Amino acid sequence: MAPLLAHLIPRDSHFDPTVTSTEFRNQWVHPSDVFSVLLILGGDVVARALAQLAGGGLTPITFSFGWVAYSVSAVASALGENKLMPQSPDCKCMIINGKSGYTRENSSWIIGRIVRDFDHWSDQSIKDKTQEIIDKKWKEILDSERKNKGVQNPEDEESTRADIHVTQLQTKKPKRAGLVVSIYRPSEKRRAGAIAIERDTIYWSGLIISIIQLGIAAIPCGLFGNWGILLITICGNILAIATGLLPQWKKEKWACRTKSKDTYILTKGNGAQHAIVILGNGHGLNLEDLASGNLDISTDNKTRAILLMFSTLWVLLLIAAAGLQNNTWFLLAIGAIGMVQNIFVAGCYRRPESFGIPLDFCQVFGQSKAMDTLFEVEESYSGLGRSILDEFFPGTLRPHEIKKWAEFGTPRTQDRVQKRKAQGKARITDME
């Protein structure tokens, strides 16, 4: 047996199990290639962070992982789709003209984010009204179930309380109920558009993180004389900020007219909890333009050339970063901090004024039944409830609802109902 082992493993063999452990140790001490790999991951996060901040002047977007991947995809998007902004907003919604009732799908990043974040920036009275109608709806459900069980005003108070407790445990509280219509108007004290965006915490955090990154990069330079990491960090931040300064961002984000006198309704559609009304007072943006205006905006040749140049510089920066062999943990820390910052920017909630749409709250309407809410809105704002009606109640109305709308003097609603009745009769005739 021994001669066989001697034959398989000669004395001059390079068999050494410590080689692998040494390679692992060297990689963990100086992970030189990892940063290069990470630079090509996470391009979608960078794209959304840019969409949040770019277009309003200096864009404090941070250097992080993913920039090389984004730079290449940005060139492809500019050449193929002629766009820099994301092609579809991350919250689907629609815009209804408060006068004509015309509805169009939204393709604006700004409007999508305003609707998505409404629960966080809405006035406290709206939150209270929403909770009020949810509680009211839950009470109606509980009362209905108790009646179905044959429990109606029992004399035994303790038995009643026990019954209510059991019913509550068996019945799940609804997460939404009825319809809440919130009325806002464009601020008359602040201008609207890219020139008037409010610098919020998200904006200033980018500048702070960039300074922290430079501070970390200066540590190996001061301690070991390794200025390469500082150079990579400075170049990365310059390229990131320069990308956000492209005029194309402003053209695509705010592709609309200003000083609009039309009233608009923003909503996620039939079945949504909220409808946001923005009254026209001559101080706001034309939201119908904004919802679809970016579809007609294309990147010019100058923007394409700049993006191609930036992409080339990012690749060169990637090659340079791959050549660093020492103190690379500092570079990884810089990229990780920037990545966390960009994730925070891409997904964080923002107020409308941070997108150049300053709004002032007026009032809120809400009932546990959507139709009752629309009646309230129509009583205070003639024609507005009718415009929302077509989206939330596309079918035939009940007789008492038709009568109620007729009292408001809304012939368009009656015409719509009569037309649907005629279509229904025609379908029945065809079937016969």
C-alpha cells in the first residue's frame, strides 16, 4: 500500500492543502476583484434613484455599485427607446379631467409617485376620515352578521358583549371601505415645476453621504499613502453628479404646460380607497399633459453622445478599480454606503412639493359607500362628483341613484344610463 501512495504522491509533488486556505485568506484581506464585479450589479436601483432626484439642478446622487451597468443600459435606452426616465411608473393610476370626465392612463413618474405615497403625505384629517369610514363599515358588517344569527338587542348586557366579542374575532376588519375624496389646490405662494422643487431630507442626504465617502477614501491615503481609492471615489462621484445634470431629465419629468385652470382627479381606479382632487386655480401644472407628455419627448443626439462618453468613462473607471490590490475594503465600504443610500432614495416616500407640485389641503369627503361620497362631492363642487362617477360606477345605476343625480342637473349621467339600457336591450334581442 505504501509503494502505491508513494507512486501517486511523489515527494516532489505540489500537493499542498494550505494553498486554498491561503487564497481564501488573501481574498478576504484584499478583495480586489469583488468591487469590479459589484460595479456591474444593481443598475436598476441607480436608475430609480436618478429618476427621484434628477431634473431640478444639482443632483446629489452618490457613487455606488451598479453605475457601470446603469451607464450601459442608459445608452441602450437613449438609442432604442429615446428615453432616460423609467418607461413605466411604479404605481399605476389614472387622471380624470374634473370638467369633461375624460380619463387617461398615467405614464408620468412624478404622478405615479405622488399617488403611491399619498398615505404618507396626506393631511391628518384625511387619515382620520379614512379610519372613521373603515370603522363604520366594520360596525355595519358586525351588525349584519349579528342580525343573521338572530341576535337583536338581547336583554342580557353581558351576553350581548360576549356575542359582539365573538363576532369581532370571527370577522376580519376590512382594510378599505367606501371612498375618500381629498380636495387640494396648487399653492399660490410657491411656484410649480422643476424650478421650485423643495429640497427635502432625501436630497440633502446625498450630499452628506458623498462627503462621508470622501472621508473614508482619505483614510488609506493618509495612513498608507494609497491615493488610488480616493481618486476612484472622486471620479465616481463626479460622473454620478454629471449624469444627473443632463437637461434631458427635466424635459422628460416636467413635460407639461403650467398655470393650469383645469381640475384633475388622481386615482388608482375603480375600487380604490382614495381619489385626489387638485383644483384648477391658474397656479398648478397641467396634469393631463404631465401624464402623457413624456411620451413625445425624445433624447437628442447631444444627450446620446454624452451618455456614450459617460459609459466609456465608467468602464475605464471599472478597469482602474480592478487594478487596486491593497486596502480594497475601504473601496467596498464606499460602494456599500453609496448603494444603501441609492436604495433609500429610490424607494423613500416624498411629498408633492419635492416633485415641484406644492399643494394646499382644502377639505375631505368620505362615506362608507362610494356613491354617498360622490353625492357629497357633487353638492359642494358641481360636476366634480359626476366626473368621478363614470370611473367608479361604469355600469347601470339604481333608480334612486338616477333620481338623485337628476336632482343635481347632470344630464350626461342620465344619457349614459339610457345608453347602457339600450345596449342591454340590444344584446338581449340579438340573443333571441
